Amino acid sequence: MDRTHNDSERFIDKQPLKNYWYVVALGNDLGLNPISVKLLNEDFVIWRDSDGDLIAAKEKCPHRQAPLSHGSLENGCLVCPYHGWTFGKSGKCVNIPSSADGVPISSRSHLKTFDVIEKYGLIWLCIGKPDKPLFDLKEESDSSFRRINTEVQKWKVAATRMVDNFLDITHFPYVHSGTFGAGQETKVPNITLEFLDDDFFGYRYEVLAANPEEAKNTSGSDEETVERSMTSGFNLPLTVKSTITYKSGLEHVILLLSTPVDETSSYFTFVIWRNDDFSIPAEEVISFDRAIGEEDRVMLEKLNGVMPLGKTALVNVQSDKATVEWRRQLLNLINE
């Protein structure tokens, strides 16, 4: 156990967290080889079988604990790199090369598998019993919107600090002064929390944002500043959705996904949905959002250790209302 943090601050080993879905890879990351991922301080291997179905299991082979992600795929079966044990559908061991013909394979030789799905171009893993189905975003089925995926990165920061940051707008003039926050008003009007839709709880606000040359493809405007009508909301435990609506009617929806690798490191990716005319290449559309995310990463990686979750553990002001409510709900979840 990591003794550098008080047990009251730890959250990674809380059983209720295992019952939720977390992004661990892009769908495109799964090709001809298995991949290794880490979630909630545990290592897993994921591969596609011959039918294209996903299989997720513990990383270690039950024989001599070799890392299975270093193995190979043969006809959709995972072959251990150490002794050639072979695993097929549902993680069932189908071949032990060293065994004599006719000797049955023990049930202890099979891999324990976990729930894994592909949605929004992402691989989602649940290592407990899924508490509920993964949320549906209406933009995904709306033909006027296109989806743009970005790579999964690893940040050296606690996932809780990332969510706290993504729900906060008061850092915009400071952390994002190099992108859209330059000259932005520092005072924040009183925040009203509400259900933004069936799945996300948060608040609405207006922002007058800088619109430098590199942002014009994202905003769809040539003006020096643009008015943004925005929302920021959370879906427990660690998902944030931000929506940006411009006067032109352009909508830019950002799903911000933070996955706890361990107490102080996380996977991060974001997904964009836009109702533009699809004429601008995807990479040009998201380059500005990438720059914004990089500003967040640089700042967040300066914050050491886990983030205290208790209501009185940190000093809060009214503009922190959304993050205080998220922490309250997260604490209730992990202490169930």
C-alpha cells in the first residue's frame, strides 16, 4: 500500500469504483496483438477474438504469471509467450502444449474475464459488476454531428484532480492564457447547479473567449473574440462533458475522460462531436483543443499526491460549487 497518503484521502482501492466503466484504450489500438492496460492499480490484457469480440482478463498467465500482453494471437486465441498456453472465447484455456494427449484441462487454467465494450470509438473496461449501462450521447446518433477521437495519453496526476479541473472555469484566464483565456473576465457569476440532461449534472455559463488564428477552425469564426454559451457537467464517477455553442449555431461537444491507473497517474482522452459541415480536416479542428489540454496537463502535473475529497479539506468559494457537489457525490459513492 502507498503510505504517502492518508487512508482518508485514498480512493483507488474503494470497491464501489470497480462497478463503473472506464476508458483504457482506443478501439483502433486493438489490432493484430493484445494490449496491456492498467486500471485501479491492477494490470489487464485485452484482445479481439476471431469474431472481433473483445476479451479482457488479468495480465498474468495462471501457469507461471507471464505477462499475456507479450503473447501473440493465433486464430483469435491468445498464446502465452512463456509456455504456449492458449486461451480462447471467454478466456477458456483450450491448449496446454506440454500436456499429454487426452488429459483434461483444469478449470483453474482458464482466465477470469471482465466486462469490456467498445463505444464512441473507445474501449471501456469494468472490473466489477457494472452498476449501470454506459450513458448514451444523442450526438452519436445525430447525422448532423461528426465524432473525432484523440489518442489516449497517460498523465502524472490523480484522476480526481483532473475532474476537479475540468469542472472549473475560474482557471481559464490563468492556465489557458496562451489559448482562449487571454483577457478573460476573472469574476464568475453565481453558479446554479442543475441536470443538464439525463446523465450529466452541472451548470451553464457564458464566456467571451479569445479567438486567435489557430482557434478559428474550431470556433468557425474570424472574429478576435467569440461568445460561447457553455455547460460543464459530470457523470459519476469521473466523466465530464462540456458543451460549447456559438452564435452561428455551431455546437462543439467535448467528452473528457479520466481513468485512474493508480492513485497519482491516469489515462486521459477527449472526444469531440461537432455539427459543422465536415469540410475542415479533423486534425485541424482538434489542434486547438489539444493545446488547451496540454496547458491543463502542465498545470495539473505540478500538483502532487491525491486530492482531498472531504468538503472541508480544501478552501472553497461559490465558484467552486460544481466541484464541491461532485466531490460530495463521489464520496457518497465510494463509501457505500
